[in-house]
Amino acid sequence: MKLLLVDDEEYVIESIKRNLDLTETGVNEVYTTFSVQQAKNIMGMVDIDIVISDIVMPGGTGFDFVEWVRKEELKVQVIFLTSYAEFDYARRAIQLNSVDYLLKPIDFDKLKEAVQRAAESVAKEKKIQDLRQESIKWNQNRKILQQDIWKNVLKDGFSEEKFCETAAQRQLPYGPGHYFRLICLMPEIKSNKREMWDTATMEFVIENVLSELYEETDIAVDTVFYQEPGIYWIVTQSKEKAFPQDGERDCEILRQFVAWMNEKIYLELWCGAGQWESVLGMQKQSRNLQKMREGSLSVRNEVLFLNEFQAPQTSYENKELDVWKALLSEEKPEELLERLQKYLDRTEREGMITRELLVALRTDLAQVVYAWLSEREIKAYALFADADMENLHRNSLYGREEMMEYAGVLVRKAVQYRQYINKSDSVTSQVCAYIDAHYREEIHREELGELVFLNTDYLSRIFKKEKGISISNYIIQKRVEEAKKLLTQSTLPINTVSLYVGYSNFSYFTKMFKDNTGYAPLEYRRSFSEK
């Protein structure tokens, strides 16, 4: 425990240090200062527990110092010393929550008692703070343990016996006969948040808002946790070992909760509620909720109840395929996307958008685009083989907006690339830049085809048309030109030059160089080296 002495008279401080017995107080470090400013400096560097301060000092009073301490919210116990027995001083000391107010000359027995009381207060406050921190840590750990046990329940399924046994091992308040219900909350992926919060914050918000709504009911929010892709699972529990009785009130609370989330955080979201049952049925309930989601992609900002839901009977029939093909052939991506948007809008108004429908629609669209690109010698699988496109492809089954985003990138990128390769020297410039950077390496036509997403024969034809030579001859020319520079501008051995420009076979390099220049490498160096 640390003690700070503040007095402008050095003999007073020395007297205290010499005569005050601190062996039974818990104080093991003593700091001394002779002014208010010095005391502030010490307080900024050391965690002081107890202060013994004079009141009247030049450059600031002890009251000024302690007022600063309280303003800075530093947790210290204060004992005032003074030579003046004035009522106003005693009152100020009380107002500043001091431990004691002692007169000089100092009675060291009374001062020791005051320090002991201060030390006891410090120890008590530290104990309370430690307990508070332990409570916070336990609550945090308990939340993690709750989330973990429910993640395992939804993933693997638990018998009630195993669930209770696991809960007991983790000191969680679950026992036999408890009833639970799952609520699935899925914000629309493309829906703008009114505020950008991370998933941990959202878990906290969801739990606290819903707990407040359920406060005067027989239902409690047990835990909330996030799970990819974009699902917040809410586990509610009956406060008693029985089904909750007020079903209408329960439904109304869930509707209020969704309305609040819709108004405050997410513009659009999907919410599904399961039914009350033991832990044994929770894994199946989670799967059924996700199936309900897949069959109700047209529903937003409402609460769907699993026991009432009937999936729409949809039959996918696309009469637009020929129109899509024609618009692609005419390179009119925006008109194609406009027709797709109208189809999805109409289907959503009819409440018929399901995952099954979106799968079929995505398959048709991708086949049309891939076939169109293939007819034009473009490798569609390579053009769209990137992480962003994979994410769009996966997310396209979450709803209308996600499907339109995927379709927009797919169609526009296809048409834009077709227009790009039709531009004079566009692809050949890209290939030449790659060869110029990698001529020292072994380069294959297939590698270049992948680079520009074209069939190799088609690329070869384009390249020869633009450059007047084949790709292989362009690579040879590049290597020969670089070899010429090295032979004439350096003293590198011939075999090193051969390796540098991409030929590990020295004899082959010599033959290739002579075929293209009329000189063997050594003859070329002797004839054209810079003098």
C-alpha cells in the first residue's frame, strides 16, 4: 500500500516518517512532496492509496489538491493536517470525504489510527473492486459457455441427459424439464444498417432489447449468438418448467421486437420462431427454421411461426431465356437486367420467391452467359474465378436483391470483357506485358490463355493478327534482345547469360541465338561489345 505525505515544511515530513509506526497499517511505500504541484506529479506516476496533506501551503492549499484528486476520480483516502482549528476547514475536509482532520502538533497515536482506518477502507474498496471484476469476468465466461453449449446442440444434437451433464460441468443453470424455443433472425445481407455494429455488439443489443420486452412474462432470453452465414440465433427459455401460457402476448412481443429492429437498426430482416420443446428437439428445430427461411424469401420485417408456416407451391418456368440470349448477342446488358428485375419483383409480390426458385433461376442465367462467352472463345470459368464472384454466387440465394447483384456482375462483366477483347491491341498488349516481365521463365500458351480468359487457339490468332508474329516467336525475340544487351554491356559468362534469359541448355541457346542473329554468342560479344 502506498502513502503520500504533502507538506511544505520539511521538518514536519521528517517527523512523521520518524515517529509514525506503519508496521501494522499495511503501508510499505512512502512518498514525500513539498508542494501541491509536486503532489499532482507523483499522483500521475504512482497509484497512491493514502494521502496525508497539510492544508495551508504556498502555491495551493491541501483542499485545492484534494479537489483535483476527486475531479480526476483517483481512488485515495485523505487525512488532513493543520495548525488552524477553524470550523470552515473542518467542514471543507468533510465535504471532500476525508478520513480524518487532525491538528498540529501531531498526535502520532491518533495519526496511526487514522492511517489504519484509511488502510482498511483501501483494502475494502480493493476487495469490492476485485469481486466486481470477478463478477464481470464470470458473466463474460458464462455467456461464452452458454453460447458454446447451444452451438453444439444445434450442430450435433444433445439428449437431455447429456445436455444437463454438460451444463453441470460448466456450472450453467440448466436442468431436466426445461423448455426452450429458437428464434432465427437474419438481416438482409444487402440491407443497409442504420448503424454499423459488429456481431458481438449486435448479440448484446438483441439480448437486452428482447429481455426488456419479456421482463414481465414467464419467458427469459437465455442467450444470443451469431452464426455464418448471417444468422442470429436467439434461445428463449420458459422461466418455469412448463410451457409459457400467454401465447398471444408472446407473439405480440416478437412482433414488437422485429418492428424495433427494423426501425432502429436494419431496414430489412427475416425472423422465424420455433415452438417450445425440450433440448432434444432443438437441432431439428434449427434445421426447420432454416428450411422455412428458404421457402419464404419474399417475407420481410414480419415474424413467421414454424407451427403455422406453409411453404408456397412454386413451379419455376422461365419464358425469358430466348430473350436473354438475344439481348446478350446484341450486347445490351442493362435491358437484360431490367427484364430480370421485373420478373423478380413480380414473383416477390406473389410471395413466391424461394431458395428452390432462385437456384433454378441462377442456373439458367449462368448457362446463358457461359454459353454466350464460349461461342466467343472466352473461358467463362476463368473470367469468373475470383473470391468476390464466388461470394456473390453463394449469396445470390438469400433473396431478390442478392440475386440481382450477382446477375448484374455476371452479365456486365461478360459483355464488358467481350468488348475489351474486340478493342485493337487490348489483349495482345496484356500478353506482351506479361511476356516482357516473365521471359526468363518457361511460358506456355495455356498459361497465357488463362491470363486473358481466352481459348489458346483463338488467342494465338488474335496475337498473330495484331503483332504479325506468333507468340512463341515473340518470346524468342524478347530473349534474344535481352541476351544482346547482356553480351555487349556486361562481362557475364555466356552460360550465365543463357540462364538469365531463360535457357538452361547452353547448346540450344547458342543455336537459337545464331539462328536469329547470324552470330554465335561469343562472336556477337566480340563484334558489338561497347569499347
